[in-house]
Amino acid sequence: MMNEGLFFDTLRQAIWTAVAMSTPVLAVALIVGIAVGLFQALTSIQEMTLTFVPKLVAILVVFWATMGFMTQSLVTFFDGHLVPLITGG
């Protein structure tokens, strides 16, 4: 039987896992966005694809590089929190 405290603890851990997994991708998107915006402001180039393509490439590279970390985080969360709740252990 799942009580309220256990539910909120599991929810808190799930949110923390999601934040930890998304931080590298969001940080790189922010940094690349600021760099491209600064470049556009300095050169007066207002091309829309210039803002989109570098961010997309950077996000894909970081996502590919951190896939192992993301997978391990999810496996740890499932094995440590959800599977014992489902099996009752």
C-alpha cells in the first residue's frame, strides 16, 4: 500500500531525475543561444536559420554525448524506486 509520503518522495525523485537529465541539454541550448544572439547583434545579421541550426546541432551533439548518463539515471531511478514499489519489496 502506497501512503502519501511515499508517493511524494517518489514524485520528488522522479522530478529530480528529470531535471538532472535535462540540465546538460538546456545549458548548452542557453549558451549557444546567447552566443548566436551576441554574434547577430555584433554583425547585424538577422537570419532566422542562424539562430536555429547551431542550437539544433549543439543539442543533438550533447544529447548523443550524454545518452549513457541519461540511460543510467533512468535505470537507477526505476531499479531503486519504481520496481520495488511495483513488486511490493
